[in-house]
Amino acid sequence: MEAEKTASRLRRKSSARRGWSPRTRRNFVTGLLFISLWVIGFIAFTLYPMLASLYYSFTEYHIRKPSEWVGFANYVNLFDDKLFWTSLYNTCYMVAIAVPLTLLCSFACALLLNLRLRGQSIYRVIYFLPSIVPVVASTLLWLWILNPSSGLINTLLSYVGIRGPNWFRDPNWSKPALIILGLWGMGQTIVIYLSGLQDVPVSLLEAAELDGASWWQRLRHVTVPMVSPLTLFNLIMGVISMFQYFTQAYLFSGSATTSSQVATPLGAPLNSTLFYSVYLYHLAFRTLKLGYASAMAWILFIIIIVCTVLLLRSSERWTYYAG
């Protein structure tokens, strides 16, 4: 018996010295062939653009003339750019207010949709439908709903004697209007929370109820901890997407244009919708300052990485994983 084990070890060592067997090598090559299209696409459309933008961020690059190496000048100039700080403030405003509010409303809607009611599936479809509407179409729809003079919301407010705000033409109401628009399309977050609520063990809820726990206590001490991993996922994805907020703000800027202004002004009204991605787009594709815009893009990349790491580190205190 001992001799067989020794012989087996010697065979394994001999095989390791010889390298991969023909079958293992053939399987490896086959696997590479299967993923070769993805590898080519990743290199051509992700890795190369990233490395190119990193190089351009240290240059004064313009499509119409050769690039000129300027070192960290683009990064230094960004910190002296008032519009850069305005765009960063507007973006952080949305991250700090829109993301938590979306999570809270999504969780509340998921709790309602998890109740056993007649027509439950119909309600779920209704709540999810807005999230599959194209972003441009939904934004144009809300531009009509929030129209100061003939919009649905201001018309309803006028019936009760309230004068509605000048939504997307008032800098104090432009960002709240965008937050309302975002809450309308939170169906995907609702579905994620709904799937988590259905996985909460019924035995835990029944045990808490037998111990005299109220509905609020069961929600706070059982349901919320059990779905906390989903909260972490939704929070990270929400922060990342909100730092790249672009389409809705860009369309809102165009709607804030008056007859005396140039079409689609930058961050109108009064730069209140000048978000980070909007300003980056303006620098790259309107003024063609591609090196300056690349530096701004890499700063955004670093901000997102730092926020993600901080959220993951802090999650150890409030995220519960069963088992």
C-alpha cells in the first residue's frame, strides 16, 4: 500500500516536470479560442482607450494638431477651474441625495409589492415598466409633465391654489426635478429588493412575531439585515452610475434654453445641471480639449474607486451575510 502511494507521488512529480499533458494543452488552447473574440474586443475597445486616455491626460491633445507633452499641467489646471468644482459639487449633490432616496423608496415599494394581494403580478409589472422606457423618451415625457406653464404637476397644484415651481428653469428646482425623474425609473432596484425579500426566512419572522416583536421591530431587526447585501450592491451601483450622470441633465439643459440663449447651453439654468459627465463631454467634443478631458476622466475614475473601496470597507459594520 505504501509502495503504491510512493509510486503515485513519483508519477505526479514526473508529470509536473514534463509540463502539461497533450489533452490539458489542447483544452487550454480550445478555451482561448472560445474567449478570443472577447479578448480582442476588450483590448481594442476597453484596454487601449483607457491607456490612450491616460497618455493624453498628460498632453495638450487636439484632433487637428499633434499632441504636446505637458506633464501634470492638465491636472493642475483642473483644480483652478471653477466649472470643474461646480460640476463636482452638482454630482456629489445627486450622489448624496438621489442615491439614498432611491434606495429608500425602492425598498418601500418592494415591501408593498411583496404583500400577498390579488393582482400582485400586475402591480409588479406596472412598477417595473418605467425602467424599461428609453432614457431619452422618459426624460422628454417628464419635461412635458414638469412644464411650468402647461405641465401636469403644476396644473394639478394650481387646482389646490398652489403655484408650482419653474422646475427646469429655476436653479433651485432643477436638481430636485431630476431626482423625481430618477425615482420614476427605479424599477430595477425594486426588483432586486423584491427578490431579496422573498428569500428572507419565514421562520425568522414567525419566531420574532411569537416573541412579541411588532411589525416595525421585525422589519428593522430581521428584514433589513437580511437584505443588507442587496443594499450594499444597489448602493455601490447607484453611486457609480450617479457619478456618470449625463443624459437626463443634458436634455434638461436644452429645455432650460430661452429664445435669447444659444441652443443647449452648458449646465443651464446657471450651471445648476452642470454635472461632471456633462462638463467632460463639453470639453472633449465641443471645445475638443481631449487632453484636458482625459485628465478629468481619470480623476473621476479615481473618485469612483475611492468611494467604492470606502463603501466596501464600511459594509463590514452594517452588512449581514447568512452563514
